[in-house]
Amino acid sequence: MATVAPNLLRNEPMRRDPRTFQPFLRLARLLADVAPGRSPLASGLPINMAVGDPQQPAPALLAETVAAHPDGWSSYPPFRGTPDYQRAAVGWLARRYGLPEGLVDGERNLLPIPGSREGLFFAALSALSAGAAEGRDCVLLPAPGYHVYAGAAAAAGAEPVFVPVTRASGFLPDYAALDPAILRRAAIAFVCSPSNPEGAAADLPRWRDLLALARRHGFVLAADECYAEIYVGAPPAGALQAAAETGSLDGLLAFHSLSKRSNAAGLRCGFLAGESALVDTVDAFCRFGGASVPLPIQQAGAALWNDDAHAEANRAFYARLFERAEATLGGRFGWHKPAGGFFLWLEVGDDEAAALRLWREAGIRTLPGSYMVADAHLQPNPAAGFLRVALVHDESVTGPALERLVELLDG
Ligand SMILES: Cc1ncc(COP(=O)(O)O)c(C=O)c1O
């Protein structure tokens, strides 16, 4: 049994000030009074490898399609999606995961969302609200993990149960090892695959087990698959594939987005797919909270989901960066090419000291892994000693930056 004891106090610091758990605010504080050193670029300008903002241009198709729908701005967005958007999203899911026809019904099982961020947040609120009558007041989440999972738990006044994600756990959370009493109190469990920050991907047996666990204990499995199109080698399995094997979407919500697939984080366009009753509840909350996708954006989104060529080119871009990283890092920092995503998760010893040194001496901004877990949440911090480095710049920037990183941190 894992020894993650429920403790409402864990959320106290965050309730008082949610910013305490915002990794980038913590990083800004760390570096506030430290002048950046000259970076290895000819310009000497700082290089931001802390945030996972895609730096490549979005496909021209995006702007062209938005421009072709000028009339769509005057009306409120169609909450459940235009027929075009529904068809495009369902079509992409079918191509990407080989889903049987009819499993995901565009009208019943799908909801456009601005991005996975908004969907994940509202899904937690709605699962906790719906589960309250049964005494479900916990959110299961990976530590380290995307900070919005914990932010949603805090906003709902729920108890976050941080489950350590380590090399030993295959860099994915082992929810099955939790005390069944906690599992019975869980409203929702977050699983990210390919994962941020480690780049680990759940295989089909793992998704099968997670879905079976969620169904057995009656909580929602929230599969955050926003990096589903950024992978090295074979495409990672999806939670919907495990659901397809059972012929039902019960207990599942899968989150997808164009932010990474199409370098379109600013478009705010994605969708969630899953059990119709769950989708209906999230839809209701999104309508209250206003997380909808304007019509011209849905049209652009449909065009992008329908086009695989740009996503393939984008995947090749990240694959080249990983090759470059492999050649430069050469097995240092406990690093191996991950299954997907676009982060390096490097074991560097004191991660705060490493981030400071890279900034002060080389103008390279990285994120101390330990900032992805609040001290009040889990001790010892499972992400301490790791540095997260985003591979989002092109090779002419990433290459020299990695060489300098090795120079400064190795030995
Ligand atoms: C793990 C994870 N989930 C969700 C998101 C949110 O992405 P978006 O809302 O743009 O789809 C991010 C963004 O970086 C992320 O890393």
C-alpha cells in the first residue's frame, strides 16, 4: 500500500494563496535579482527553456480559416461544437487511435474546450460536485504534474492526494497502490500521457488497468493526452483505446488540444471526449464558467484536426531535437529519450542551484523540478534533483544551449 495519507492541511497554503503553487511564479522569484549571463547565441540574449510554449509557427491554414469566417464573431459560440468540428475531432480520434465507428458520437460524447487546461479544470469541478453526495472529496494527481490539477482541487475546496511519480513507478502514478478508502473518496484521477514533465507514456495495459480501477471505485479517469501527437517512435496508446475494448466510454474523459499538435497554444482550441453523462456535466459547468470556443476558432480547429501533414512535420521537428539532445547529453543526467512530449527531465543534483547557475552564467532559463510539487504537498519532494528543460526552440538555439548546459552542469 502506498503511504500517501489524506491530509486536508496539504491544501491550506494554496487556499490562502494559490500562487504558492505556481511553478513559474516561484521561478520568477528565484531569478528576480539575478542578471542573466551571456547565452551561447551570437546575440548573447537569454534563452527560455523553462516554459513549454511551442516556438514554431502555426500552420497558415489556421489564420486562413479564421479569416474565411468573419461572420462567426457576432454570435455566442455553439457550446457542443459545430457539425464540422464534431466530425473533424471524431475523425482524428478514429485515425489516431483506430477507434471503432460509433464509439465516440460527436453530439453526445464530445465537447469543444479552449484547451486541455480549461477542460481539466472544469472536469475536476464537475466531478467533485457530482460526487459530493457520495462523499467524494478527493482528487488523485501525479506529483510532479501539471499544476492545474492541483489548482482545480484547491478551487473546489477538495483534498488533493499527491501520488509520487518516480523512476521506480515508471514515471507514471500508481493509483492502484493507494488505500481503497482513498479510492472510494476520489471524484477524479488525473493521468498525463505522454507525461509532463517526464515524457513517459502509458501503454495499453496501463490504460486498461487505470480504467478498470476508476470504474471499480466510481471515480472519473481524466486522461490528459495533450501531447498525444508529439512522440518518438511508435504512437503512444490512448485511454480511449482501452475504453474501446470494453465497448463503452463509462468513467472516462480524454483531453486533447491543438496547442502542441499544431503549435497553436494561442488559438485555445481542443476537445474532451468520454462518457456522455460526464460530458453533459462538464458542459454545464463550462457554460457557467464561460469556457467555450468561438465559431471561427472551431472552423480553424476543424481544418487543423483534419490535416495530419502539419502534425507529422511538427513531430519530425521534435524528433530531431531529441536526437540532438541524445547526441549532446550522451546518457548524462540519467536521461534517455522519452516516449513523447517535448521536455528533458534531467537529474542534476540540486535543481535550484542548477537553474540559478544556468541563468547566471549562460542566460539559460530552466525550471527546477522541485517547483512542480509544493513543499506543503509532499515530503520528500519526488521531483527534487530534476531539472525540466523544454525543447521548443529550433536546433540553432537548442543545440548550443544544450552544449553549454552540459559544460556547466556535468561534473
Ligand atoms: C500536461 C499538460 N496538460 C495541459 C496543458 C494545457 O494545454 P492547453 O490548455 O493549451 O491544451 C499543458 C500545457 O502546457 C500541459 O503541459
